[in-house]
Amino acid sequence: MTGGADEPFLAAVKPLVDAIGAELVPPDEAGRDDVILSWQGAEVVAVRLPQLADSLDHILAAMERRQGGPLADLDRRAKQEAVRNLEARGAFSVRHGVETVASALGVSRFTVYNYLNRDKGV
């Protein structure tokens, strides 16, 4: 991360990196799973992607920020919508995803499964 001419590029990618819970690291410190970004032919920065479980926590925290408070304070309809959004983002493919979401919403795992099944017409 050299700065100078690269600053507009870094400023442009930072909101995306923050939104996915990733981390910017110098390209020479990039690991095998990091994504190196180039700008004007030069490697500028590497993006270290979060682990899936960390991503779910980050997604839930972002949802709370957008809602302006804890997800547990949402009404039933809003919680159902949150579950639909989380399912679309793959939240329930993460180990203990249902439990993590249920805890954030202040409901039981059974309730989360009911919300999921309701949308599928089960």
C-alpha cells in the first residue's frame, strides 16, 4: 500500500472491503488465499477475505447498524424479512448459522426454521 497515486484506488475499494468484513494488507504480505488488486499495472493492495463464520457476524452487525438497533427489537415481519435476506446471502450454509441468527434475532432455532420453511411453502 504505497499511497500517493494509489490513494483514490484504495479509497474506492475500502467501502467494499469493509462491507464484506475483509482486511487490506500490503501485497508483499499476501497469503495464498488473499486477492491481490492491481492499479495501473502495479500491485497495490491485497484483500484478505474473512472466514465464513466471521462473515456472518459481520453481516449481522451491518444489519443492526442499518436498522439502528438490535435485530432482536424488530417485529416478527421484519425478522422474517431478515431471515430471507440472510438465506439469500448464504448465512445458513455456515456451521451454526441458524443458532447464530436465532441468537441475534432473539428467537429460537425452531422459529428460524419456521421462517425458512414458510418461504418454501413447506
